[in-house]
Amino acid sequence: MRLFIGIFPPKEILDQLRDTIRKYNKFKRHIVPYPIDQLHITLKHLGPQISFESRDKLVEKFKSFEGNFGKPEIKIKNVQWGFKKEDFPKYLHAKVEDSKDLLATANVFHEIVKDLRLEDTVRWKNKFSNSFHITLAKLRSTSTRSASVQVRKFTRELLPKEFPPFIATEVYLVESIPNYGQRPQYRKLESFKL
């Protein structure tokens, strides 16, 4: 199973993100919004093919650290179309402000996974592992590059949205269920108090 550790924003933030997504209704034939209850920040990708045995070991170890991860303050900076240096952007996302506390919390999970030395987990960091964001919508597979350009232009013309910060108090072990040609579905398996 494909697993990650995720933070799910509180209802008041989700309501504001929903309102932001609604501004893109005129592009609904080009982009597919993610369901509001699926919006999250990926804190640590654990692996694409994790066995049930490894999952159980991860849960046991994470539970033993409950209450000692740190409670980072999360600040959403702005909404962007695409990521840095992308020629053909395909995702609308809310960028999360870099924070030492958020990075420290992610690093605790990373160190736990690394120390367990499970063969089917990701025990290294890739160059984008600390680029925290919330994916809001995705370009349809049938849409063209010009549609992406239109969405990018619209996003740049939007007035910046102020999102209040929030304190993360728990994280979830989440299964990402592929839905080929569509957005994946996310299922919360376990929660851990920070």
C-alpha cells in the first residue's frame, strides 16, 4: 500500500480553501478539484508499496512517540498554479510557508522511518520532500498546454488570500489509493497526537 503521514487542516481553513477553489468554476472543463475532505499537507512520504507488516511496525513506533513530535504552526502563504520551473503546470496548490517547527516535525518522522530500516519504506529525502503544500485541483488529462496557461494567468490575477495560521495537533497515517486517470483517494488509517 502507498502510505504517507499527512496533516489535515481544520474546518475553517477548509472552508476558505473551498471558497478559493470555487473561483475556478469557469475552468471546470480543464481542471478537476480535489474533494474538500481530502485536502492535506504531506509531511512524510513513507513508500509506494508498504506491506501490512511494515505498516503495523510504523504504527507501533509512531504511537510510542505520541505527544513528542512538536505542534507546528501552519501558515498558508498563497495559491499557485504549478511548481517552480515547471514548463507545463498541472496542479493548483496552496503553498505552505517554510517553518523550522514544521520541518522539525517532518524530520522526527523521517528519523523514525530511517531508524526502523524497513526494506519497503523510503528512508531518504528527495529534493522536494520539504516543499509543503496543499493540492487543490489538477489539470484534466485531456486538457492542453494553452488551458494550463489560461489557469496560470487567472491565478496570477487573483487577489492574494489571507489564511489564518493554525496549530497542527495531530497527524494521520494515510493510504493513497490510485485511481488511474483521476485524482487518487486518501483514506485515514491511524491518527497520532503531536
